[in-house]
Amino acid sequence: MACVVIAGAGIASLATAMLLAEDGHEVTVLERDPQPPTDPGRAWASWERRGVNQFRLPHLFVSRFRVELEQELPRAVTALDEAGTLRFNPLDLLPGQSAGDRREGDSEYEMLTGRRPVVEAVMASLAESTPGVILRRGVAVSGLLTRDSRADEAAGAVQVTGVRTSAGEELTADLVVDATGRRSGLARWLRDCGSAPVHDEAEDSGFVYYCRHFGAKGAALPAMLGPGMQEHGSVSSLTLPADNGTWAVVIVASAADRDLRGLRDAGRWSASVRAMPLIAHWIDAEPLSDQVAVIANIKDRHRSLVVDGQPVAVGVVALADAWACTNPSLGRGVSLGVMHGRVLRDTLRKSDPGDAPRFALDFHHATVTGMEPWYRATLHYDRHRLAEMDAEARGQAYEPGDPEWEAIRSLQFGARKDPGLLRCNLAIINTLRTPAEVLAEPGIRARATALGGSWRTGRLPGPDRAELTAIAAS
């Protein structure tokens, strides 16, 4: 059994700590934010997580999150249910007969979702009560411990043996897990140890999010008259159900779109939502804050400790957002983080961390095969959607000549007409099957083209560009 130190105590990190402890590993989790969570009922109002800039921004935990927890941490599902998180199946919320008759397997689309502080408070409480997990708050990792000799002279990999903390401690470990998120300092820590550069690709995702939360205790969730993510030319809208009678509404725009920066104003933001008839009723409730929350400068990022087939460091791995992160509008982040924790647990079952070079390569291979397709698919979608938004803002048609983009768009539009395509689209939305896997299913690509190939002319009702910019400037 291994002694593991995990840096960062987000949701994916906490789930990973519990998975490893249940296999008998000794796990210490270090979290730089000092304040412990309050009980879930008060977490939204009183818990501060200054190290997580998206802590109070809208989240949607797609069904892959529930699937992973039910399979691996069922007690977490029970605790989340007790805390008032929301279970819903989008098939139950769609109007009319658009979903068709219920089918075997439809339960896989059920989501278990809530506001980030509420969900994280539940996971933190469970982790703290898990034998084998020690959770220390107010303690940050400031650097890495390494051996004087290299673990593999031929490859030149630095051997990490533990961490230095902000409290001046040195904690040794068989494995160090960096789960510090988007702003991970792992590349710097390794450089300070004399490591060769890690593979690090990064670019601004190019999106900006204008967000508000609403609540209506005891009221039913607003009717879902269309997809949870709707696209209106140069903007998209998100309607995100949450816990305890709350939900969020988001307008997503290009960060380069100066004409829409007036959406920072609550009145203009509300007027824009009111102009979108399929979601206007979602703001007929009590706002949980008077201001519009804005988030921008979110990077798409990918890090790898294996370069040209060889690890640059061993005894340390990057997990979840510290490994790869993307624009959050597709709602995949936490689900992918929990999946990655399971990948780490499974690698530890098969590979001895004592053979550090072999373990590093085994975890890298498992990450590339099991996780990377989701990162690449998200990046593909983001780049196309951002370019489409920018083209719409210029009054131009977006014609990239990419057959995969054409197929995805056709599938999305065809899902409004065909219950089978709807379920294929939900499988992608819920991080159950990648777009490539869905489109490879027999007949799906052809059916999507036949029913959804006219997607350019099938826009949802809402403001055109001139109306939207006029509202933002009013």
C-alpha cells in the first residue's frame, strides 16, 4: 500500500482520496484555503474558497458524475441526496413527445447536480470521515522533495519523494498527486528541481460568461422548453438546474465581443434573457445576488509529464484540471476529474509506484487512452464554436469545411426531431460517450445528416445580432 500526498481539495481530489483510501492507501490531502466547509445547507452563503475563482459560478454535474459515484462511492450519492442536490432526467423535462416513449437504458441520462459549494461541502465531510484520509486545510504545497540521484539516468527523470509545505514541513510520499487545478504550479515546482520542461500547451479559451443564480424554494424547476445549452448566433445561453430549489442562467459570449460587454449590467442582462423566449421564464424568480457574475480569461490547458515517450519526472502525477482543463460551458470538468481519479486508482491496482518509471508510463498511457479523447473533443468543439461566434458578430457565415463539425452540428439539430438522435446527443452532453464513439455507431452519421443537415436554417427563437447589441448598449 502506498503513502500518497494530494495537493488540493476540490471535488475530484476528495473523490480520489476516498477511492485510494478504500483500497488501503494512506492519503494526506493538503489544501491551501484555510476555512473548513460549513454544513451543506449554509455552504453557499458562508464558505469561502479564495483559491477557486469559479467556486460560486454556475455548475452542472452531468450524469457521468452520478454514474461514477454510484459505481465507486455510493455513500457519496446518499449524502448528496440528503443535502438536497437535484436528481433529474432531461428526458422528463422536454416538452410534448420530443423524447418519444421511454426506452431501456434511459436512466443513464439522470443527473445529480447542485451548486459547487454545496456539493463540495458534502464531499469534504465524507472525506474527513474516511479512514485512511487526513485532510489538512491552510497548508499549501510550496515545492517538491527529490532524491539526489535520478530515478532513470537514461531518461533523466527527476524522482519526486514528497513535498515541502507552506508551514515549513517536509512530507515524504510514495506518490505525489497534483490536484491544484487550472493554476497548478507543478511545472514550476519541477523546474525548480532541475527537471526537463513538461509538455504544456495553453491558450485562452476565448469565452466570457455572464451568470446569475435564482431560487424559488418549494417551487418546481422551470419548464425546459429547449436544450439546456441554446445557441443564438454570437451568444449561447445555459440554464442549469441546481440544489434546493435553485438554478443558474448564463449568457456565453466571445471575450473579443466588445459590443456585448454591457451584459455586465443586471438590467441589460435580464433584458437579453427576456428576448430569448425559450428561457425567459427561468428568471421569474428571486435572484440570489443583485449583480451579474462575470468570468473570463479561462485557459484551455494540457500538461504531460511524459515527453517524447519518456517521463521527465516520476513519483508525481497531474490529476484532473491540473492535467487538462477546458472552457466549462459543456459541464464536463468535475465528471472528467472524478473519472481521472478512478484511472489513478486502477493504475495503482495494476502498477507498483515503487517502480516509479514504469508507474509513470502506465498512468500516462491510461490517461491518454481513457481521458485524452474527451479533452480533444472539447477543444475541437470550443474552437469551432468560438470561431462561429466571432463570424456571426461580423455578419459572416461560418464555413470551416470540417466534416466532423458538420456531423456534430447535424446531430444536435437532428436531436430536436428524432428521439434516437436525441439520446445520442444526450450521451455526448452527459460525458457518457465521446462524439467520435457516437458518430461511429451504425447509421447515426447518415441519420444525423438526413434529419439535421439543414441546421444552418433551423435557429432557435431569440434576438438577432442587431437586437442583442442594442439591448447590451441600452
